[in-house]
Amino acid sequence: MELIFLASAAGEAASPIYATFWATIGLIVFLGICIYAGVHKTMAKGLDSRAEKIRNELDEARQLREEAQV
């Protein structure tokens, strides 16, 4: 019980520095895992397919508008 109290008391003095440090390390590790797993490629494919879908819908709307004007 005394060890836990001493450890928590010692940790409170420099807590923000260590918390920021470990949060930064955790973020770097998380981003590294995401890059290794290819998440960025999956996101790019999803965005490209969405852009293509929107482009097709705009082309279709343009054609329908031209047909309606004729």
C-alpha cells in the first residue's frame, strides 16, 4: 500500500510531461500500425470511388437537363 502511495505521489509531480510523452508515443505507434496495415490505401480507394460516383451522377444530371431543354 505504501509503494502505491509513493508511486502516485511521485507521478503527480511530472505527470503532464509523462502523459504527453506517452500519448505522443501511442499516437506514433497507432499511425505506424495504420500505415503498415494499408489503411491509407483503403481510404484513398474509397474516396476515389465516391468521387467517380459523384462525377457520374453529375454527368447524368447534365444529360437529363439537356434532354429536358430540347
